[in-house]
Amino acid sequence: MASPAQVEAMIKTGLPDAIVQVRDPRGTGDHYEVVVVSAEFAGQSRVRQHQIVYTAVQSAMASGEIHALQLDTKTPQEWQATTSA
């Protein structure tokens, strides 16, 4: 099992500028809801943004530490628009 802090650290290793929020809604330590905000997402499709995040957590997914990851990816501009609305 991976802790929310470990999931956040893995993502930040792959995306050092990222703002990462991790929730474990089931409390099981293997299903997570994650919001990732990164300038690296600018100009990328949503699919490509998710691929970037999945690459960062690939080893934990492959080992079964993380079973499911629900992603919400945003650029800093998108994040600012949603938090100020």
C-alpha cells in the first residue's frame, strides 16, 4: 500500500513544479483521487496529461501498491480559474 504522502512524492518526482492533492476516499490505501496542477500540462491533451502522471507512479501501479487512480489534471491557469470562481 502507498500512503497519500508517498503518492504525492512520486508525482512530484516526475513533475517537480506540481501542486498535488491526494485523497484516499475508501481508506484502503490503494484507491486514490488526485488533483495535479502543473505548467507542464500546458498545450497537452487531457490524455497526455494523465499519461505524464501515470508515468510518475508506474512502479507503484505495476506492483499493486496503487490499484486505482482517479485523476483531475489542470494547468496553473485552469486551477486559478476554478479556485477563484
